[in-house]
Amino acid sequence: MENTTLKAKKLNSYGKIDRNGQPIDIFVYKLTGTKSALARYEEIQGDNYREDEETGDVLYFSTRYFGDTGEVIITVNDRIAPNMGQQREWKSIVAQNPGQIGEALANKIAEQLLGLKATTPPAETPAVVVADNSSDDDELEQEAEEQNVTEDEDADFNA
């Protein structure tokens, strides 16, 4: 027998107190898959198997958030766990790129994982100032006269 994969879609989450008295978050996912995969899931879950009372959807409860959509794996040893492969890859990529690049990658991954739109504004393009060199000759001559500059001196000055 090989691993079986079920598709998971997050329905909601809630908080509760675990058996050690610590607060934890529980994430509830709706599972879909082949009839045989869902039957195997039900068999393994036993008394812990749950369906939504209104819709009949098969439910999976996890203390691990693995995205709004993802996969749940049933291993050959009948263990059930969320597929965290993508998250391990993201963690590795961020670790391989320290500093600002890693931080930017982590932010982008978090946005995708949480389904958020980019929160950072795009980089602003600095304004370009273009000098207006199309002054009238009359204005230049008038300025030269006001400053008592001859045309020859003005030519050297502008060269």
C-alpha cells in the first residue's frame, strides 16, 4: 500500500485548552478525495472521525495551520498528517537568504500563505528633473549685460 493524499480546505479555527491546561489553536479542514481514500481515513480515525452535521463534509482537525488549502497524507503506516513539504521548502529558502532578501521572501511567503495582498507599496520612482536649456538668446544677452559680461567671456563661461 502507498501513501494516500486528500485535498484539504480550511473551514474555520477555534481556541481550546489542551490536556496540560495550555491554550492551543485548532484548525478545521474539509477533506475531499476518492471514495476509497475517504473510507480509509474514516477507518483509521475510528471514534475520532467527524463529519459536518449540516453538509456531511469529512472534517480534519489539526493544531497545525498549513494554509487555506493543502493536503492531508495518510501514510503506509496509517498515520494521518498535513503535508508540510511546501512549508519546509519555504523555510529552507528563507534560511538560505539571510538579511533583507530573506526577510522580503518571508514576507512574500506569508502573504501568499495567508491569502493577503501585498502590503508594501511599490518602490517610488524618483522624479527626474529636466533642465530647460531652450532659453531665448535675448534673455541671455540681457543677463550678460546686467552682469557686465561680454559675449567672449559668456562663451568661455558656458563652454
